[in-house]
Amino acid sequence: MGKGKKLITYGLVVLLCASSFSYWFYTIGKEDEYIATLSWVVADKKIVVDPGHGGIFPGKVGHNDIVEKEVNLAIAKRLAELLSEGGAIVFMTRDSDVDLVGSTEGSLLQKQRADLKNRVEIAKVQSADAFISIHCNSIPSPRWSGAQTFFDPENQESEVMAKNVQQELIKQLKNTKRQAIKREDTYLFRNLEIPTIIIECGFLSNPKEAELLTQEEYQHCIAFAIYSGLVKYYAQNVEQVNG
């Protein structure tokens, strides 16, 4: 895709965010052009996009019975589209409402482990460069809100990637001040050596945020923020090599 077409594509996403949510006012300027013109840095990167849960695993069930697995998939699909448009080689762990249990029998816990193992296996078989897992949060209290990115405390590149993504979520969504933080004892982090991050896109237990998370426009805004963070992460790597 040429530079002009990329600018139009990203511009439409930004306009969609701005027109649908006036308090996420975001004008097309130098920053947006910066992301569009730097999109080449993701070209040929093998990136796994992982919509959490699916199939027999609904994930969190939030306000108005909003189901996490459905929100995860919608955001992940849009992120995959943006990455593909930038030239990345994208592998989705699922692109429909399925789990990755396979033929595994046994307890629910055994099936959950098999599901996670098969997600990790996709990244290993494809020799992926990064693993991006999309989730939503939920707690008993409706007070909490805001997207947040988690990283592997044992992987410095995971931390750098997470911080880039979180800064874009803060800047573009304009409804969270949360910072990227480490998450201990997580299966994905324990079993993947490549940069891996988990993005909790918001709280389904918060009525206002739960409704936003079901809206296509807001899902696009989240996906674009994640994409922008990944572009900036890879751009930093290029600068370090060339510097």
C-alpha cells in the first residue's frame, strides 16, 4: 500500500474516533502522519494477534451480559487488519468463536491449559516476532475503568513494547491514566521468549466502559492505539540499529 493510501486509511480511523466520541477529540496532524509514514517498520514482522478466550471459554461476563470473548475478537480482528495493511505477517490464534482445546479431554482446567499451550505453539511454529494478547477486565466493583497493558518482568523488550502501547492508549482514548505494569506468573510470559504483551482493553464491570467496548467505533480506536504503539516500538528498534 502506498503512502497516500495509508494516510487515508489511518485518517479515516482517526476521524471515526473523533466523530463518534467528541471527548476523544483527535485531529489529523503531524502525529498521525508520523504513524502512517512509519508503518513500514512493521513490514515482514511476524506478529501473533491473540483474541483471548473463545469457544467454551467465554472469559468475563460483564454489564448487560456483555461477553469478553466477543469483544476480544472484534478488537483483535481490527488490529490484525491494521498490521496487515502495514505489511506485517499476521497470525491470529482464532478468527471466530472457537477455542483451541482440540481433542483434549479431562477437567476444565486441563482444557484451559491445552488451549493456552496451543496458542503458544502457534507463535513457536511460525517463528513469530511478537505476541499480542487481547483481553477485557472485570472486577466485582463497577468503579474501576481504563485500558491497561501488562508485560513479562523477565523480558525487557516486552516491557518496552508494553509501555509504547500503553502511552498510545492513554493519548488516544483519553479515558485512562493507567500505566503499563508487569504481571507475574502468567502462562504466556513463562512459555514465550519473544516480546509478549497482554492488553486488558477496559472493564466490562464498569457500565459506561462496557457499553463503549461493544461499539465498533471504540473498538477501532483501541485497535489503532495498539497499532500505533507497536509502530513506535519497532521504529525505536530501527533507530537504535541505525544510530
